[in-house]
Amino acid sequence: MSVEPEIHPLNGIRLPPRGAVLALLLAIYIFSGLVGHDPWKTDDAVTIGVVHDIVSHANWLTPGLAGRPYPDAPLYYWLAAATAHLFSWLLPVHEGARLASGLCTLLALTFILLAARELHDRAAAPAAPLLLAGSIGFLFHAHEAQPMLAALTAHTAAYWGLTLIKRKPLTGASCFGLALGLGFLANGLVPMLSLLPIAGFVAWRSERPWQTGLVLLAALLLAGAIAACWAFALLATRPDFLQAFWREELLQLTGSSQPLLSFPRVLLLLTWYAWPALPLAGWTVWARRRQLLSPQLSFPIFAFLTSLVVISVCFGTRSAPTLLLLPSLVLLATPGVSSLRRGAANAFDWFAMVTFSLFALVAWTGWVATTFGWPERLASEASRLEPGFTPQFSLLSTALALAATLIWSWLIVTSPRSPMRGIMHWMAGLTLFWFLIATLWMPWIDYGKSYRPLSAGLARALPEKRGCIANGNLGDSLLASLDYFHGIRTVGLYSDAGVRCNLLLVQGSLKDESPLAGTNWRKIWEGARPADRRESEKLKLYRRDDKMNRRASGAAEPSLLGN
């Protein structure tokens, strides 16, 4: 059933949203929060650390992290390094790098719209980018430096190519081959595995299986040629890097340690991660249960099940790879938006309006408490969570947040009745909430998540003539942050260089305490982020206090350094 566009006589809003309205909504969603904060723990800091290495040392072919090789597929890092360099006149490296995520997100939403147009009808297709962007799990990763976003873009482009094959075989196959090859360069072999059986399914279900199979085979050759360009360049210059990359890829292929338990865990994760696409996809399957073998339903169902198997077996319940399950769910849920019964559609609409109106109220109330100290109990709780934070009032940020809130209020009052109103309000409400976080709460969040003050404290504690620093157990995100903020690099504790270092950096405590017990080590500094209160999160710097080394070098007795 097609959705007839409706226009409200007062505001001229068209539902489903198209053109400038849809583009403006998605642009605000995509680019809010990409800038204005430091690299954060986990993938954001690691990715920015790799980009920083490329920008600083021009390691385009072999990405590195904090002075050591980082064998990973390079396409996202290339794109992020390019945007960081392009906008270096305006933005620091970490903010310029995140623009690559905005570009990948924009392309993914465009490709899912095009795929929905081919698979369903043009009237219902605008629901697809709203469903993808409105998925809660997508929100978390779309605004960080995240290489899996490039793989997601490749998946959505591949789906568009596969749905286009029936009408334009050569164009569809070319798009699929390009997506597969670039997807390999974006995130390696494993994320692309699920696309191969999906392509076989499309060929099998087509009206001319042999013809479709041949053009898809040509697409695979195109993908192989794209992947081979990077692989042969590495083989000629850095075969050790290529060998390490394939070792990591084969390790992922072996899968998680408990693959049978991964399926229910991933499905449980999807209950909130893929909301509201998951329940709408379930409604589509139920409402059109007699049409499950039609191309409009069989393609996204098979794509979802295949991707679910690959993601569950190879990645387990990791959050970022779960992004690859969203495109197939969105394509399955798209017709469900327009076929919702009136009562269910109204309930979803009211749920969206009430939920995000309450979220907006909470965001404003918390910001008032943090900035002006009222209500006192809420202000003291915010201070307890991030001790030492000093709020600063920004007229521009406050004005933008107020304007967004007023637009939301205007939208929910004047939107015309339509089956698309619920998903429109959901997406607009989610955009509002994220925009309020980005404008009002970002300084408070960044204060607690940034490693910049911790890195500065460590830099002040390091001796001027320090030599090498051994790394006991630091994670990649911390290593990347120390290198990015203050150029502090370490070597492995058990490497040939590490055993000769007179400085040792440890987070928490070592599992094997023998390196500390075997020699005289003195702790000269300890630090942590304000909210990191557990002992395992504290960073500790030790200096070797070996008398023989001091006598040989003529060094004076070291003094203790405070925080």
C-alpha cells in the first residue's frame, strides 16, 4: 500500500518528508556532536590515534598507532586523514577526522533510501533513512570516529546494487562490486562475508539466474581487483604488515568462543539497539505473512538472517559490528510503517512525542542545575559524578538549543495526520535530544571522558631526560590519547627495548607482578580522570631506582613527583 503525501494547510509539511525537509533533518542529526569534544575512550580515541599517525608521519599504506604497526583495513583511516587535512585550517585533527563519519553516515542513509525505492515504492521509501538514523544503536556510533561506519556504507550500497540488478543488471552489479571491494578496504574480509550468500540468493531468485549470476561474478572480479591493489602494494613494500593483517582476519574468522550463546545475546541486544526498526520489521512479517516469498520480503529476511549468523559467530555481541544488521531490518520494516493499523500508529506517535518531550525536559532541567546550581540536589549529583567541573554559560549554544526545542514543539502541534507521522516524530525527537546533548551537555560529558588532563599530568611528571617508557598494560585508547595529546609513546614491557627502560607506565596493576618485584621500582606519579575512582582505572608511573644503574651513570637520587 502506497502512502499518499499529506500537507498540513498551516505549515506546508509533507508526509512522508521529502527534499529539503528530509535533508535538513538528517543533516542536523548527522553533524551535531561530531565536533566540540576531545577523543573519547574506546574506538573513537583509537581511530583518531591512527589518523594522527597518518597525518603526522604520512603512513598511508601501513597505518600505525602510537609508534607501532596497526594492521587494519585502511579506507576509513584514509578518508578521515583526508578530511582532517582538508579542514586543518578550521578544526583540530580529531574533529576533522570525525567528519569522515558524517560523510559515511550521509552516504549510508542515501543508499538505504535508494535501495528502499527499488525494493518498495517511492512513497514509502523516505521511511528507510528515518528508521536507520532513528535506531538507538546507530546514534551511538554515527557520531564517533568509527571504521565500521564505512563497512555499513558498503553494505547499504551493496543492497542498493542487488535490488537494482533486476532493472539495470550492469549498473546494479557494478555498484555491488564496488561496494564489496571498498568494503573490504574499509573493514576487512569478515564484514563482507554475509554479502556473498545474499548475492547468490538474488541470482537464484531472479528471472534469469544464469545471466544474473554472470554479472555478479563479474562484480566479484571487480571487488577482487580493488582489494588486490592494496594487498599487492603491501606485498611489494611491507609483507610483514600484510601477514599481520591476514593473521588478524583469520583470527576473526574462527569466531567467538561461545558462538551458540552469541545468537540469543545479539537478538537481546537488538531489542533496544534496533528500536524502532525491529518491532516494525516484526509487524511487516506478521501483516504480510502470506507474501513472505515475494522479493520485497524474502530479500531483507534472507539478508538479515545471513548477517545475523556471520556477526554472531565472528564478532559475538560487540556493539559496532551489530550496525551491519540494521540495513536489512530497515528494508524489512519500511513497508510496515505505512501498514500500521490506526490504533498502533497513533500509539507509536504518542509514545515518540511524550518520550522525547520528557527527555528534552530532563536535558534542560539537568543543564539548569549544572549551570546555575538549582535544583540543589540535582546540581550536587552532577558535581558528584564529575568532580571539579566548572560550568560555563554559552549564549550561542543556549540559543540554538532553545530554537531546536521551539521547532520540536511547533512540529508536534502542526504535523498532519499520516501513517508516517510516528516515525517522523520519532526521528525528529531523537534529533532534538541529541542536539540538546551536543549543545548543552557536551562540555560536562567531555570533561569526564577526555584523557587530555590525565595526559597533561603525566607529561608534567615525566623527567626531562627520560629515555624510553615501558608499557605494562595500557589499552589502545589510552596509548592513542597519550600520543595524540602530548606525544608520549611507550614500548612493550617484555620487548627487547622495554626491559631496559627506566620508566614504567601501568594502569591499575599488572597481572604478573614479577617485573616490579625483580627490581627496585618507585612510584613517582599517579593520576586518573575525575570520574575514574576504581583502582583498576588509575594510571601509575614508576621509575627504576636501581643503585647499580645510578652509580654507573652518576645520577643523583630521584625525588618524588606529586600529581
